[in-house]
Amino acid sequence: MTARLDPPHAPDRSRAQPAGGARSGRTSRAARLAELVADAEYAAAWRLVRGLPPGAAFGAFRIGADLATRQDGAGVRRLRANLARVVPSASAAQLDVLVRDGMRSYARYWCETFRLPTMDLAEVHARVDPFLTGRDPFLEALEAGRGVVFAVPHSGNWDVAGVWLVETLRRLGRPPAFTTVAQRLRPESLYRRFVAYRESLGFEVVAAEDGSAAHRALIRRLRAGGIVCLVADRDITGTGVEVQFLGEQARFPAGPARLAALTGALLMPAYPHFSPDGWQVPIAEPVTVGDGSRLRTGESRAAVAEATQAIADEFGRLIARAPADWHALQPIWTADHVRGEVVR
């Protein structure tokens, strides 16, 4: 249930990792060097991309996306396989276009990420607001002092949706912040860089690896009538709930439904995605989940599983509306994992 702090090509920690061996020392040094290079690359991108004219920045990222698509690496192949499940009727040529558009969408996300700290956030809110639908239950919950859990997939620009949320809370006279969870990246300097970026936008970020401390932060926010936002289309821990997603078995994180059950918070799936010159955020109807504090253990687990399945159903429906903006460069379905290895 991590926030979109980890790139979609980050390692899936629910899968087996290679055991150590004679080459483990050299492998560790190489991994450490790769981490330092990655940190330097992201630092350079934040400095350089924000200084470029918008047309030049987005044009460069688009060219990079097209180059990556032609190279047809593992992430591109995985995206193709995932999108084929979303649009099973697509011909090979249509799927080629969809994958190209998907990589361009993914590149747009990163370009916007590097530029967002210098953008006028009030203007971003104004551009999102007319195209954010289904907000009434959320506003009613706020008025009643009830917490809200938003469950979203890896799609569009999650950060822009967060900017809209923070600015909306500010205008309503509420604390302008919400809480989310992120997988801790390596090196630590890269993780701190991403956390500082999101904190500058008004997000409270807690590390998934902090365990009970992260759980307490989420519960505290919800019981105070606040907002929690969780990315919920990929189980990275191996402890998720089995669901049927677009007709096939997958595992989704149980966190959003479990938190709603424990706190009585409203649970709402949403799908941030792009428009040609802006952003859209359709919010689905609230998902019903039982009161975990009053149900017996077995009943509570069943209620969480049912609510998680409802999230999967809504994600399938929402993603089909704008499939190119679902940034699924990682395996999602159970069939794509075999003995700890990813089927390419």
C-alpha cells in the first residue's frame, strides 16, 4: 500500500531475492554504485528539468519515451502484457499505439514530477478542480468529521491529485495535509529527496518499513477526521488479498480496506489520469466495508477481502476509461509470477 514514491520498475519485495555467494561482495559494490548513480541522476533532473522551457522539457521526455518503446525492454514488455488484459480486443497494431502512448504518459509523469515544485500550486488546483468528479461523499465525510481513505492505482499524476487535495483542505479551513505510505528507497539520500519533494507539496510521508509506527500515523490521521491516500494496485509485501482483476487472479494490498474497517473511515477508489492539456480525477462511489472494531476476526477478514475485491472492480472499470495512463510496468497478476521469478 505504498505511495507512488518508488518508480514502477522498483524491485518487488514480495518476491524471492537471490542468495549470497562468492560474487556477493562484487554484487554489493556494484549495487551501491548503481544506487549512487541513480541518486545523482534524480538530483540533476530536479535541477535541470525545472529550468527548461515547458515545450523543450516535455518534448525531450517524449523522445525518451519513444526511444524506450522501440528498445522494448522488460518494463515495456510488461506494460504491453498488462494493457493487453485491459483491452483484450486490441489488435497488435492498436496495442503498439497503446504501449507507445503509455510510455509517453509515464514520461509525462516524471517530467511533471521534476517541474511541479516550481509550478503555481493554486493554478494547478484550478486546472484540476473542474475535472475532478464524484467528490460529494468526500466533502460530506469531511463535514461530518469522518476520515477518508483514497485508494488509487499507479496512474496519471498522483502528485497533482494530492496538490488538489491539500489546496481543497486549505480552502475548507482544514489542516492542509494528508498521510501516505512509501517504500523506502536506496540509497537513503534518494529516499529523503523524494520525501522532501512530497512534503513540500503538503504530504505527510511515512515509510512502509517503519511498521507499527507507520500504522499508528495512518490511524491517527483517520481518527482525527483526516485523509489517507494509498496506491493500491500492486501487492509488494506478499501479504495482500486475492482478487479477480479484469478476469484474472491477482493480489491487492489489504491496507485501504483494513484501515477503513478499523477507523470507520470512508473508502473511495479514484483514478488520476491525464487529459491532453491537464488532468482528470474521477472518484468512484464509496466502497462499503464492515466495522472491524465490532466484527469477529473471521468476519472482519471477510469484510476486508470483499472491500478489496470492490476496489479491484472499480480499478478495472476506471483504468479501461484511459488505459494508457495506467503505469503498470511491473507484474500485477498472479500468473506472471513463477517461483519468485517474473515471467517476461
